[in-house]
Amino acid sequence: MTADLTGKRIAFLLHNSGVEQPELTTPWEAFRSAGAETTLIAPEKGEVQAFTNDVEKADTFEAELAVGDASADEYDALVLPGGTTNADALRQDATAVAFVKAFADAGKPVAAICHGPWALVEADVLDGKRLTSYASLQTDIRNAGGIWVDEEAVTSTENEWTLVTSRDPDDLDAFVDAAAEAFAAG
């Protein structure tokens, strides 16, 4: 990754009940190393349980801010890590969905990996957007007006905001590079 993110404020939205650890830590560490200020945000301030492969307990992380106390106005970009539990719980949280929608409405870049796009489906912001995800989400994405493709990393600039997506943890390097480039430009 060569993008300089100095001065960029990036929100990571996770659910306290579980997030896929590599999909959180890989971009989080890369963006911080590139100079970004990152904030972990969840429905409740406090502990977030991470998992690997959706079922194996991994580390815990500290959500610094409750999503109800967060504002998209305070950030330059948003990251939606995956994990089935994380994405499914976030899309059922109206405050989290409103936070996601606020980024798209403000024209700010969003990066989502694996099951992360479920929150974008729920926020109803995918009409005309080209994106990828974990394969099982493709019908949901199409039903929400998105154009699903099976590619390692996809950057979509339709509808006046940038969306970067990837399929799964195997695509993390491409995801981090594409997201960093979008965030640096955004």
C-alpha cells in the first residue's frame, strides 16, 4: 500500500457480538500505518468479540464510541468489516444503518468486505453501484439495485460516492490497496 492517509479520519463500524478478525485488523493496521486516525465504533461502547472463520473466538477489541454518539460528519471514510454475525447484526440496528447511509448521502467513500455490504443493502444505497461481496449476498445486492460481480476488489464511483468492495479474507491485500487509494483521493 502506497497511499498516504495522513490526516484522514476513518470510522470502522462493527457489532459488539462479533466481527471477522482479519477483516478488521488488516485494514485497521494498514490505514493507521499510513497515517490515518481510526475509530472503532459499535452499537455499544466497549468490548467487541472477534472471530476467525465466523466461529472460532479470537481477540477482543475496544469500541471507542457508540454508533448513537457518532456522526458521519466527523469522518472522511467508513470501513465495514465482514463476518456473518457482524454484518447480520449491524443490518438489524437502525442507528448503525443510518450511520452507513449518512456516508453515502454525504458522498464519502465506504469500503466493505465479505458480508459487510449487507449494511449497504439495508441502507438502500446500492442502486446502480457495481460491487462484489461474499457470494451468498449476490441476490440481496441485486434486489437492492446493485450490480454484483465476482472480482477480487471493485471500486465503484457511480451515484457521486465511492464504494470499494471485496469478496472475502483472501482478497484483503487488494481490498486494503483499493480502499486506501479511494480514501486518499476522497
